[in-house]
Amino acid sequence: MTIAEKILAKASGKKAVLPNEIVMAKVDVAMSHENADVVLRSFRDIGIKKVWDNEKIVILFDHRIPAESEKSATTHKRLRAFVKEQNIKYFYDMKEGICHQILPEFGHCRPGEVLVGTDSHTTTHGAFGTFATGIGATEMAGVWATGELWLKVPESIKITVSGTFKNYVSAKDLILHIIGELGSDGANYNAVEFHGETIRNMSIASRMVLSNLSMEMGAKVAFVVPDEKTISYVQKNSDKNLETILPDEDAKYIKEINIDITNLESQVACPHSVDNVKLLKEIAGTKIHQALIGSCTNGRLEDLAIAAKILNGKNIHPEIRLLVIPASRRIYLEAIKNGFIEIFVKAGGLVLNPGCGPCLGAHQGLLAPEEVCVATTNRNFKGRMGSPESFVYLASPATVAASAIRGEISEPC
Amino acid sequence: MLIRGKVYKFASNINTDVIYPGKYLSITTDREEMAKHCFEAAYPEFLENAKKGDIIVSGKNFGCGSSREQAATCLKYFGIGAVVAESFARIFYRNAINLALPVIIAPGISQKIEHNDTIEINLETGIIKNMRTTEIIKANRLPPFILKIINDGGLIPYLKKKLKNSNIIRRIQ
């Protein structure tokens, strides 16, 4: 069996499951951010007084922090009251950061478990060997009530990566390349498994980039096969017993893809879809108005480190804005300690509080008509970051930092 | 269940930011209000031209992107009768079922149906009839389990029914 099949068999109390079978799976972690307010409405409709397990639900705020409107402030207030009422053990108010960084930091991502979140990029946690997938608000209400969820066992795609990255080329370029090849529905409903020496050599943060963006090719879950690195990271943050689940040697895949990254170049996803991927050199010189480093995809310490290295002692182009958003409070503190924040501020960047920021077009740096942004985020849909007449290009932190200096999309060097 | 309506047609890869813009995500409970913003930024003409009871027909990967349930809720409360597509992104598909908005996978549908055609869908058999051409299109049948959730009026009424006599509710209350 594949990792997905093994975890779902375990979660549904079966010896084995087959792809496309529908199972009732027991949920280990159920995460919601501000949209817990939508969940709450449906939960009240069910008419149950208490949630199934107050230690398995995680609620946090990251999408609109600090509140950008009275409406959001009221949402936050209502949810804080709900957290108290239900005695939800794991609640992270707006001081901590983005859900897809907070969950691993606080030990909620463990291999072999089922984690669901009312956020599409919940696939991120597959980087720890967790069956992690995004679900809707109403079905989360069902999970809050029963602790279970119906899931179709996905077919699996095996992606094996070999080779060493060229200078300034990173996990973001690799996953954009893969999405460009497979298309935005290339892994629709599927489980993806990342294998190979390149993946084993990758940091946890880089692995999370792969699992995070796999959502943009439709993946239901995106595993990195757990190894010593996974175990040591998870044990640092969680004291629960670990059960690492690995795929069987004879696991069946619907597709096997081998990629050698030795000659991989910097990639950019052009407007208005994530699979509209081009080589950076094809579009270099495109004028920008805003550069954004952050998000659940690329707001981690290694992302800030490479950006700081490029921006050190430099000024950003006078006609652009640079926004930097560390993914979490811990990362923010590390970035201060390492001097990165000073570099960004000296260069002319605006450092914002950890959170989702303008990625989803809520607040903190939206775009006017005709404006162009190059961002390390995960979506470039029409109108995603503000005006439907604006343009978002997705790239690596190195590319975005280099572009901020030149005022146009540029190769990092 | 038979669903009949006029077709409002879209291309492929219609994402949830396009269906329901991110700036309105702070609307969390007022479903009638959500319905006023369907496709507002990208296809503003939808709100003028679409009518209650219309059926959306789209290419592949309808509802890709964010998990925002508002994308399915706004269509449901606008009064869209069903969404038929070559394929759906998985979270939108689940959300629609959970809200009892019928979603039908019909490979090849975009070639066989035009904007403003009237179609009739039989949810049980998966048969779609184009009333203009009288052509019959075979869509994928919904699994019985999913049909049951839709027939019950969505996941919440379905769960209420299921939990009524179960141990879970006795344990909790």
C-alpha cells in the first residue's frame, strides 16, 4: 500500500483499503482559522452542545490580523468566546502566525495521523508524513461533532527527485516546474509522494514548500516520505508517541515521475494561473510595483535568510514597495536575532506582523489596477491580491529579493 | 430528483477567488449577503444576467483553489440549481455536496451544451437531456452515499438525522 492507503486503513479501522473506496476516517487534528466562524454556524445548526474532543481541535487567527474591519474583530471576539465555552485546549490568538507554520511548531503534525483543516493549503503538513488535507467549513462542523469524516481513498503519484540545486534555485522553483508540467488539475484527487535523494537532503522548510504548493495541482495530500529529519523535528515539538508510516515496496502508483534537477533554472508562475509557469529568463525585465516575501509557502527562516543575503547593504528600487512577512512569531524572533529584519528595514522594506497578509487579498498591501507584484506566495488568480486588473507573478524568495532591488523581475545573483 | 434550468456557461479552471472574491471572506454567516457577490470581480455580468434556477455548465477543474465554502454557499443561495462540469476540484466538490448544491461530473459536456440552452438532469441516473437538441448526455452517477446527503438537504440535516438515535448524542447531552 501507499502512504495514503496505509494511513486511511488505520484511521478507518481496516486491514487494507483500495483506491476510490470511501471510508469513514477518524480525525486526529482538526484545524480552523478565522473561518471557524463559518464552522461554528453549522455546528450550532447540528444542535450538539459539546465538541467531540477539545484537545484535538486547533483554532487560530492568521487571515485578518490585526482585524482589518469591525466585522473581522467581531469574528475574532465570537471565536474567543467559543474557545472558552468549549475549553478548546489549543488556541493560538493572533500573536503566533500562519496556521501552516504554527501547527508543526506546536507539535500538531505527526506522521501517520489524519489532520484536516478548513484551508486548502493544509496539504503542507504532508511534509511530516501526515495525511493532511483541506476540507470545507460545514464538514468541519461534522468533524467537531463526531470526530469522523468520509474520505475517498486517493490514487497515488510517485515523484522521485535527484540531483543538486544550482545556486539560488530552490524548492519553490522545483514545485513550480512540476505544476507547470502537470497542470493545475494534474494531481486532482490524488495523493502525491515525494521520494529521492534531493528530497532527503532538503530542509524541513523546503519540504513544506513542496507539500504546500502540491495543492495547486489539485493534490488531496502530498507526502514527503518520513525519515530521521522528520522524526527529529517532530520529537522536538511533540511528546506523543510516533508511528512512522512508510509506503510498501510494492505500492501501486498511477503515475511515476522522475526528475533530475541538476540543470533546473529559476521558474516563475505568470498571471493568472499557477500552472502558467515560465523560465524566469523568458520574462525577466517585467516591471513591478510590489515585491512580497512571506506566506505559508515561503515565509520561513531559510526564505528570509536568502532574501537578506541578497538585500544586504542594498536599497530596493525607489519606485517599488517591498513587503516582508515572517510566517510565525518564532521565525520573526530568529530573523531579528540573525539581523535579517535590520537588513530588510534598511533596504526600505516594510516588515509586517506574521500572518497571511495580502496573499488572499484581505488587507495589508493590495494592488491597484494595472499594478504588478512578484510574490513568494501561492496563488496568482485574477483579483487575488486586489484589483482584478492587477497582475501577480509567483517566484522564489531569491527571485523576489533580486527583483525588489532592480524594480523588475530579475534573476538572483 | 429532476433538475431543469437554463444554462449559464463558463470555461475551464474557474477558481474560487473568481467565484467569491477574498475581500468578502469576512462575511461568515449571512448567506443571502454572500449570494450578492457571486463572480462579482471577474465576471460582473453574471449578477445581471443569471437567474434563480439556472444551471452552471463548466469545463474541467471547476472550483479550484481556496477551500472557502462561501464559493459554494453563494451559488446555492443565489439559487443555482446545479453545477455540471467536466471535472471539479475536490474541496469545492465536497462543499457543494455538503450544502446540497448538486454537482455532476460530465466528461465532454462543454462540447454538447451551449450558453442559454435548457437542460434537464436526472440525479439518480446521471442522464442529462439538452432540451434544444434533445441530445442525451451520460454523466457520472453520484455514489448512493453522496446522493443521500444531497437528498437529506446537505450534511447538517443528514448528520442530525444520523445522530438522533446514535450513541454520540447520548454521550454528549
